[in-house]
Amino acid sequence: MIGINVYLALIAIATLLSMYRVFRGPTTVDRIVAVDIMTTITTGLMVLFALYYQRMTFLDVALVYAILAFGGVMAFARYMEGGL
């Protein structure tokens, strides 16, 4: 139980740092990378909830969320490159 609380505190700090980068990022690419970091943090949070509540369906949701987030970042990278 204490380990999960430590992980939640670290996730909160990482979220705040990436939110700072989203709002203050000097370029659009920096902002997109920060949003990608936040999706990774959200995926980790879903995994922690799966461990805490002992519900493995949360892992399936986290996996689908991570795949969709990856696809979104790749689509935006293509758009920024001029390929879309």
C-alpha cells in the first residue's frame, strides 16, 4: 500500500512537470512530446489502479489507450513533416 502511494506521488509530480511543458513549451513539437508523456503517465496510472483494485480489465484498457496514443503521436508527426 505504501509503495502505491509513493508511485502516485511520483506520477503527480511528473504530471505537473509535463503540464508545465504543455503550456510553456517553446515549440509545437515540445508540446506534443509533453502530451505524449502525459498519455504515458495516464497509462501507468491505469496499471496502478489495476494492481490496487486487482482488476485485470484495467490492463486491457491501458493497452488500448497506449496504442491509440502512439497512433495519434505518429499521425501528428506525419502531419508536421508534411506527409498527410
